[in-house]
Amino acid sequence: MTEEHGWKHSDDQRAVALTAESMRAMAHPVRLRVVGLLRKYGPSTATRLAAELGINSGATSYHLRQLAAAGFVEEDEGRGNARERWWRSAHRLTVWTVDDMADEQLGEAAGYLRSVLAAHSLAAQRTLDAFEAMPRAWRKAVNLSDLVLQLTPAEAEQLSGELSEVIRRYRWVGAEGPVPEGSEQVSVVVHVLPDVRDDADEGETT
């Protein structure tokens, strides 16, 4: 997929485009976190992942098998042995577009996005839990912004694309080349969300 639509498409050859079926496989919050951990920190075992996730290794192994069946993870045969299997992410990025889905498949997309949002919230909470212990330079870099714009759907999609272009200028985790001293992994989360109001909010207030 070479056409850029914000976060939904990428020309990266290591990206995987989601379908409704694969969204069902990834919609489970644990599976989403497993893939995220493998992409961030590299190959791991069910035991190590279980410790990170706070669940038992049997459950982690089950989710790894489901992810492998769906093509999201694969066994790292160069590291494994008869007693312990190592797993790695099969792709660097996950991309999708609503244009690829029929209206009756949007439930799968909504379920997947709810898990994505939960993962984002958990990651942000973990960062804030460690905020006071961070070096000052990293505390200054933390940014939780909430800006409201008046946009058309086309403008909102254009905004997503422009934000994507800006982020592509920076160094991806695992990219080739030297890594500057003092660098750390940084999560950049972008939400472009239409402001949907409940009917009760639309009336005049007294």
C-alpha cells in the first residue's frame, strides 16, 4: 500500500494491512499488547511476556498461537530450543483504512479500535506513574495536549496525513544507523476524533 492517508496507510514494506478478519484476531487487549511488546523490545518468550503482562504463561502461549495463526507473530527459530520457544513480530506497523471495509464489517473495526484506545490509555498511565522519577529533560518532553479544531472530513484526513509526514522525519525504533546517546523509546499517539455530542448535550443549558 503506497498511498498515504495519515496513520491508515504506509509504504513501509514491513507494514501489514488489517482486514475485518484480522481485526478480530487483534481486537483482544492482551494480543494487542503482546504484539506491541514484541515490536518495541524485540523477540521474547511466553514466560517473559507473561511477566510483563501480569498473566500466566499458559494464557500468553494461547494468545501467541492465535496471533501466529493470523500472521501477526512468528517463531524466532534462531533463538528457540526444545524447552522454550521465542517469538517475534512479523511486521513493524499495522495499518488500515475504513475504505477497505464494508459497512457490515465496521463492528470489527470498532472493537479493534477500542482495544487500541485501551492500550494507549494504559501506556500513558504507566508513563505518568513514573513521571516524578524521570530526568528533568524527559519530564519537559511529556506532552498531553487537547486542541479542538473546526474541520471538514477532508481537512481532518489531511491533518492526519500531515502529522504522519512530520513523524516520519524522525528515527523509528529499530531503524538502521547510529542511535544518539541519551535517546529512549518515545510513544507518539495521535487521535483525530470527531466531537460527537449526546442528544442531551445539544440543547440549551439553563
